[in-house]
Amino acid sequence: MPAAGRSRRSCLAVPGSSVKMLDKARGLGADQVFLDLEDAVAPLAKPAARKNIVAALNDGDWGGKTRAVRVNDLTTPWTYTDVIEVVEGAGAHLDCVMLPKVQNAAQVQWLDLTLTQLEKSLGLDVGRIGIEAQIENAAGLVNVDEIAAASPRMETIIFGPADFMASINMRSLQVGALIPDYPGDPYHYILMRILMAARMRDLQAIDGPFLQIRDVDAFREAAKRSAALGFDGKWVLHPGQIDAANEVYAPSQADYDHAELILDAYAHATSEAGGKRGAVMLGDEMIDEASRKMALVISAKGRAAGM
Ligand code: GLV
Ligand code: MG
């Protein structure tokens, strides 16, 4: 399925070391799950987590969710074993591999080639497994354009705020939250940079985690900020954050209805019967071709969310 066809308003992190959480995740309402082999899994637990993930992907119905596995980053000794064990074991039931802490295009190209080898040897369609790249340090952000362009498998660029904040020495331990000493949104530049790189290649842009999992109102505020810029979704670390993400990253009913109205009115205005006009009034609002494009974005997001 092409990236644009997958909904990712809520992307649920599930530690591969917990059979219980892997089981539970199946029935939750997240658009995407990513089964984690990286930072939620201790080094000694990684071999067992690979096996748990293969079993979880193979048995059980994931109900149309996008299924991703986050492997370890390429500075560790674990990445190649993660990719080979998971794809050999469950490649037919896996939609994407998520690569964390990506620093340049070569790392994505390594994953692309490895997946191609695996798909060929397993008799899977070549190119069916997509790639999601996490931007988590200065090198990743500076090279984000080449990362977005590195492979036709690329589906999403994801902001990883916790690692990013650590890597640039940001003076806060409140991951994803505003910083009282800074009179603005400290993530604005990073989010916009990621968004531009993603949109240039028609990829989805996904916001990262908010760690205060019991404060759903604060989660919602953080999500609203990236949703307003145009982000497609956000990570959720707890089932309690799922509904808020699904709601925030879908258009409001009023915006969706208004977008449909613009599309209808503009289609009529530009038709023979409507006088072949390119700019018309809709109530007090002047609409033209650019309004149609903006309305199409809202309408497509609404339809993907079942409106
Ligand atoms: C996610 O991986 C993060 O570092 O925020
Ligand atoms: Mg991280």
C-alpha cells in the first residue's frame, strides 16, 4: 500500500519484550503499531524480543493497523540481526521497518538493499516493506532532505524529541513539552524542517512521543501544535493517548464540512453551467484554485478518518 494510503494519526509504541503488551496492542484503536526492539528493550532482552515480535506479527489479527518494527540504530551491533530475524520470520505480515537515529542517506540505503535481498530470497514482492526514518540528532536534521530522498521505500519522517533534545543539549527533561524559560515553541524549527523534507517527497510527517502519559490534556496541546503545522500523526506511548491523537490529527467536523462545501462550490463555479469562473464568493469568502487545493487536503484527511 502506498504511504499516502496509510493512516497514522496515532502510532502506538509497544515494547517487544512484553508479550502481554504485544497481545493487548492488537485490540487497541491506534492507526499504527510499532513493535520496538530499540530503546524500550534492554540489551539482554533483545534476542527474546525479536522472537516475541515475530510471533506477534504472525499470529493474530491486527485489524488493518499499519504494522512496523523499530530496529536498533546502525551504530549498534544489533541492527542487521533485528532486520534479518524479523523479516525472515514475519516479512509477509510486516508493513514497515522503522530506523531510529538516522544520520544520512547511506543508512537508509543499507536498509533498502538489505530488505531487497530478504524479499528476493523469501519470494516476497520487492519493495513491499516500507521504511520509516526517525530524526533524532543534529546530523539527521541537517541531512533530512537526502534521507527523505534516499529510497522509494521511504514512507515517513518521524521526530524523536527525547533523543534529539539529549543530542543537542536542550535544557529540559520534559520531552515534547514547552520549556518555561523559552518564550516560544522550542520544537518549531525542527518540526518545520522535517515537514518540508517530507512534503517535498510526498512522505508523511509524524510527531514523536509525549512522556507525561497521565496528562492527556497536555498531550492534546502538544499534538495540536504539530497538527496545526500539517503533521499527519503522533506517537502514543499509552492507550490513554490514542483517542486524543485520532481526534487531533483528523479535521474537525466543521472544517471537514466547510472543505466539502468549497469543493462543491468551486466545481460548480468552474463548470460550463457555473460560468467557467476561476474565483467566486462562497458566503463572505473568496475561493479560487488554491482554496480548492487546501480543501482537498482537509477532505482527504477527513475521509481517511472515516468522516
Ligand atoms: C523517540 O525515539 C525519541 O527519542 O523521542
Ligand atoms: Mg529515540
